[in-house]
Amino acid sequence: MSPTLLLAGAIVLLSGCVAQPQTALQPAPSLSPPRILHRLVLTSPQGQGVLELRREARWQDGMETMTDSASGAIVVTDDVGNWRFAYTKTSLEGVGLAPEEWLVGLHALSVILTNTSGGDVDIDWEHSVFVDPAGRAHRTIHRGVQLNQVTAPMLPTRVPVGATLNEFIFPAGGVRFGAPPGRASLWHAPAVFEPLVPGSGFSIVLAVKRGETPAPRTFAFSVVAPSPA
């Protein structure tokens, strides 16, 4: 074997023995046990089921971030149809419960209606309102509203007989586009459902029509403390 080949083989052999750089392992984020912020029930008309809103804190690199998540559903049936309520996350962000706390993905109230009335049903969003825990009535936004058109008149929604409407309700008054302190420009609003505490409540008034006959519906919700378990 030529000296050149022997030298090349030695280089290859030595290269296989060179220690490879080690990738430093990043510490896994630590999670605190989730806690229930509140439980929500439908008191008028009386519904079946309960909604829970939970919060989980995550610590990583000395910083705490919080994630809220919801579970459960409330159902009720009347002469318009079958109603189902839940919490659903939106693209809105906003100030949370504590000073300087910021929540990504504020919750709204999901409203799902299956029309079993035997005729078409209309919901007039322009005359539907959200009544906050202090008794103040607010104009609402729903899934069909573009946030850059939040102040424009809202068209009614028709739910044909047998069809299912999947919507959500969120008060419109506090929704803004801009740059909150220390953040980029985005759509934001005060948190509405996350700060609710046991003993408080709210209601939604939907301007429903069955054909040409007004049939408004008021749904009153109450917040109850989580069970000790």
C-alpha cells in the first residue's frame, strides 16, 4: 500500500475518534397544577350541565405564562329549538385578572342552536345584547362580524328549519385595534368571562323571530364556586 493511502486511512480513523460537540439539554418547562377559576350554570331557563374555566401556569427561563382552557356544556330545549352553550376561545387578547397579566385568546360564550320549531327562525343581532354582572347592556359581536367592521350595523341571521347555527357572543364595546403598552398592534379587549367570580352572573338577550312573530329569548347565567373535590 502506498504511503499516501496509509496517511489517508489514518486521517479517516482519527476523525472517527474526535469527540462530537454535545447539545446542551434545555430544562423542560415546569407546570403548576391547573386550578378552576369558576363554574358556570344556566339559571333561567334552567339548563342541564356546567361550564368550567381552568388556568394552568407554566414556568420556563424564569418567566411565567398562563393558559386558560374551558370544558363542559350547558343544554336547554324550548319551542324554538335545542340550545347548547359552551366557552370558546377567540383571536382577541386582553388584560387579565392581575396587574400586568396578559391573556392570549380571550373566551367568548359559544351559542349553538338547532331549529326544531317547524319554521324558519331569525336572530336580529343588532337588537341582541349582553348584560354584564353590573346590569349594563352591551352591543354584541358574533362569529359573522369582521372586527374591522365592529361598529357597522349587523345583519340578522336566518336559521332554516332543521338547521344548526354555530355562533358566539362577546361584548363589542371594549374591542380595539392598537398597540397596548409593550405589545405589538393587535385586536384586544377587556377580559369578560375570565374575571367572573362566584356569586356574579350575566345574561344574553337574543332578539329571535319565528317567522314574523317576535320571540325574544333571555338566558341568565350564574357563577358558582368549584366543588372542594
